[in-house]
Amino acid sequence: MKTVTLQIPDYVFDFYGEIGKRAGGLSPEKVIAGSLFQLAGELSRNAIHTQEKANQIKYPVFYTA
């Protein structure tokens, strides 16, 4: 496993610390890691959806009366 170091302002660290406390005593590091993992998943899902929409074949629709 690789290690990544992030520099964030103290108030951001404190914010995630409060979220962690309310979530049952999780450390700020675990909350930040979970948040980044969730964001990565959402961005990936959005990118896949956008690519699938771009690759759809559009056929003309003809209406007859």
C-alpha cells in the first residue's frame, strides 16, 4: 500500500474531526480517506455515464399519422 500526505488547513482537519466524533469516534484521517474514496467513486461513475451517453447511437425517429 502506498502512503499519501496531504496538507490541509487546521480548520479543515478540525471539521473532519468533529464529523468523526459524531460518527462514533472515527479519526479525522479515516473520515477524510472515506470522503475522498466516495468522491472518487462518484466522479468515476459520472465519467462512465457521460462516456456511455456520448457513445449511444442516435437514430432518427419517424412518426407516421
